Amino acid sequence: MTRRLILIAYIVFLLLPIYWLVNMSFKTNTEITTTMSIVPIAPTLKNYAEIFTNPTWYGGFRFSLTYVVLNTLISIGVALPAAYAFSRYHFLGDKHLFFWLLTNRMAPPAVFALPFFNLYSAVGLFNTSWAVALAHCIFNVPLAVWILEGFMSGVPREIDETAYIDGYSFPRFFIRIFLPLIASGVGVAAFFCFMFSWVELLFARTLTNNQSISSIMTRTVSAAGIDWGLLSAAGVLTLVPGVLVIWFVRNYIAKGFALGRV
Amino acid sequence: MEKPVSNRAWLLVLPVVAIVAFNAIIPLMTVVNYSVQDTFGNNQFFWNGVGWYKELLDPSTDLGGRFFAALGRNVAFSLIILAIEVPLGILVALCMPKQGPAVAATLVVLALPLLVPWNVVGTIWQIFARSDIGLLGWTLNHLGIDYNYTAGFFSAWFTIIVMDVWHWTSLIALLCYAGLKSIPEAFYQAARIDGASRMSVFRWIELPKLNRVLLIGVLLRFMDSFMIYTEPFVVTGGGPGNSTTMVSIDLVKIALGQFDLGKAAAMSIVYNLIILATCWVFYTVMTSSDSSRKEGAP
């Protein structure tokens, strides 16, 4: 009984701030600044209408989703063979390489913001979704390798050897036999790449000219004050992709956070 | 079974090395380059040797004082949130339902804060904690507590700490939940037969199993809180004064705000080295616990 109470208390603590955001998003700015109410007194959809009709706003969502999807595809694509190599073979410098990858997951984005601006301007990708997608690889590729390596190490090596004896070539074995075995791992890794690319702000802001949704949200701050209602509505909408992807991987989330190493 | 040695495996890791090197090594070299030069604008650079580093590591100078103050605040912040999030996360994990439809629902709700874009986390708490329009701020003020995160030192710290607890405790809870689920039911039965108390079940059965996931959790939480930027930036902007200015916030201020490239670059290198060293300690502990597990130790 105590256990259930603690859990409920914690969930209330989690949901209360989100509820407040949703509450604000249905209010007009006059109502927000003049009255204090738990539910909107005169509910309005004006804030949402503004986002869905203004090309800057929905364009921002589209731009952000584009680089997130691109980043997820690139990260998983390059991480799969690498994770296989780490989980199956010893090779010269493997431990050092793995550590080096790990350090890039931990590197502070603030350190890289300015040099990334220079680098991506120099190669002509500034202000494109490719720039952000590639920049996010610095933390997502190591993470994907880490997660996939954990899941792959859980597959017994006898399976590989049997397949080779049966005459499978490496690419055919990898795609036809191995990938289906670690499908949940791929899903979890994709989920994490999606998540970390979606929540990141600093690179997305530095590498584009106010195109990503997170930088467009800063526009609600003007000389006249902050447009709280619009800001809240945009905030609520940024929660939607997250909720959708969580639902798909809900059974694997816990194992994924443990990087496949439970 | 030992892994076979094959240097051809390098071919498989080549794409990863290429893409990460492009993103890590070239920019890092730019930073090193800036850190030994001074500029007076117009793209004119002058050799400055280790001048910036000397200034940075000497707390009596302006830059050094600023750096050490930010570093101190950041370490304090990391330690405080770890001290709250780790025990709370374990507690929540222990309270989670083990089966039934409630499991999926709880998991989704717990994972929710993790999927909120970091600037939106800031926005949520900004709106929730403001003393005029926020539920939390309004309630606290009506209870007679003087709370205003844009003006008070303690209010600002309270806000960013509660915000981080809100944001990331779920990570620890989910990790521990995964660890707890891997404990066979037979362990608990044996404990019941021995008449073990709840406390000793936790100490001798559950905690050892959580060791590994907690290590990953503490690593991720320490690193991410040590490079925290967006959330406090949105909520307090580093203020009031400099009281919530973390290392990353200060770094961005120097680099993109004042465009002091040399100072910012030297700071970046030192900051990165600190992270590298911490990472190495964790990695060594983690891999040694890995190999001891493979050898069949408990």
C-alpha cells in the first residue's frame, strides 16, 4: 500500500507541471496574466490555430522532424556493422576505440557549438537539416554502438558460425539471420537516437538560422513580453512525437536504458 | 568463449570512425588552434602560446576566477542532483508494479519527461514556477514563502534542482527497474525461507543486482548534469547575478556572446579534459566489473 502511494505521489509530481503547460495552452494571454485558475475559464483553441496556420511554426516542426529522422537513419546505419565488430572480434586498439567513442557521447555540446558553426559553414551545409543531422551523430552514433553492442553480445556466437558453415556470406547472414534476432535492440537504439536528437537545442540553434522548432519557440519572447499561451501550445505539441515513440517501445525502454546490459 | 582476433573487423568500424572523427577531431583541432591565439577581430590572429591557459588556471585573474566559480557551482549541482535522484530513483523502481496492465502505463508515464525537448523542460518549469502565473510559485507565495526564481539565490537553485529531479529521476528509476526484473523469483523465495527482513533483502539481493545499472545511471547523470546548458539557461539565464551559471552557460557566453575565442577555446579544452578523466575512471570501473562477471564472480 505504501508502495502504491509513493508511486502515485511521484507520478503526480511528474504530471503536474505538464498539466499546467496544457492548461496554459488553452488560455488567452489576458486570462493567464490576470487570473489564477486550475482549469481554463474560457477555453480557446486560438494558440493551436496560430501554430497550424502559420508556416513558420509548422515549418519548424517539419524541419526538426526531418533532421531527427535523418540522424536516426545515419546513426543506426553506421552503428550496426561497428557494433557487430565490437561484439564479435578483438582487433587492434578495440578497447581504446570504444573508449574514444564513449568520450564523444560525453563531450559537452557547448564546446563544439562554435567549431561546428565554422565546420558546417565551410562545407556549405549551414542552415540545412543535414548539418544538424550530422552534428547530432557525435553523441548518437556512440550511443547506438553502445546499445547495439549490448544486445548483440546477448546473441550466442554459435549462430554466426553455423550460418557461415551453411555457406552464408557475411552480408546475407547479417541481413537475413542476424538483424531479425536483434530487432528489439535496433528498435531501442533507434528510439534513443530519436530521443536525443529531438530534445537537443544548442546544435540545432547554432547550425541553423532559426529553423528548428526549438529556436522558433524563442520568438514568442518579444518587446511586448512573452506570449505565454502560444509558447505553451508549442510546448504541448513538442511532446506529441515523444509520446508516440515511447508507446512503440514501451516494453523495451527499461532494457534500452541499461544499454542492453542487464 | 574468447573472441577471435581479426583486424579485418576494422573495416566494419570504419564508417563510425569516419563520421565521429569528422565531428570530433576537426572541431577539436579548431578549438586547440584558437586556444593558443589571440584575435583583435578582422580575422587577424596572433600567437599567444599558453597565455590563455595560464590565465584560466589562475583563480586570481578575472577569467580564472570566473571559471573556477562556474566549475564549483557545476560540481555542487551535479552532486546535489545525484544525491537526490539516485535514492529516489531506486525507491520509485522498488514501488513499481511487477506485472499487469499497470506496468506499461507506468513505464510510459515515467519515460515522458525524458522525451521532452530540453528547452521545453525549461519552458514548462518557467511557467510552472513563476510567482505570478505558475501553480508552484503562486502556491508557495500564498503559503507565505518568499519564492521568486528570478530574484532569489535559493529560489533559483531550488527551481533548477527540482527541475532536474523531475526531468531525470525517471532514468535512474527505469534503469533500476530493468535491473530488478532480472532477479530470479527463486532468490526472493530463498530469502523468505531464511526469514530475511525487507531491509536485508534489499541489501543482499537487490542492491548487488543494481550495481551495474546504477553505474551506468550515475555515469550518464553525472556527465549530462556536468554539461547542462539548456534547462537552466531557459529558466534562469544563469541568474540571478551569476548564481546559476554553469560551466557550459559561461562558455557559450564567452564564445558566442563576447566572441572571446581564445579564452573560450582554452576553457573548452580544460573542461573537456576534466570530462575525459572522469569518463576514464567510470569506464575502467565498468569494464573491470564486466570481466569479473564473465569470470563467474558474483
